[in-house]
Amino acid sequence: ELIFKTLQTYSDGEVVGWIEEPIEGGAEPEHPAQVLKLEDSEQGHGATSDNEESNEFELESDSVSPVLVFVSIGLGAVALLVGVIALIKKK
């Protein structure tokens, strides 16, 4: 296990320490440190995180329509163009 302790500074100057190590079998701390668990690759798991369950999803290659991909890219390009034009006009 690798534990990553972090200090987060907010814009108002408040500093929050995400440094509390989890206690096995205990309640989750108020400001837990991020924990990376490494497992033997022979078990077929690889690296996992404590919050893996909430971030885990499976995306099959056939589940996304190519049309949807191109429409999304097109809308993103239009939004970028509108943003650039707005910045130019603002000056």
C-alpha cells in the first residue's frame, strides 16, 4: 500500500490536511489520505484504489455509436469557435 498525504489550500487561505490514514475495520476518517493498493499481477487485479468501486465502469467498444462520437466532436469544435470569437470581440 502507498499512502499519499496531501495538503489542500483554499482561496480563503484555509488549509485542509488529507493526511489521516485509514484504520482497517474502523470508520472512514474525516480527511482520509489517498491509498493505492498494489497487488500481485498473478491474481489478475493489478493496482487498485480505496474508492475503486465508485469509479469503476466498463465500456464496451460497440456501446458507443460512431455518429455520437462525431456529433460530440463537432459540438466541441463549435463551442471552441464561439469561445474564441467571444474573446476576440471582447478585446
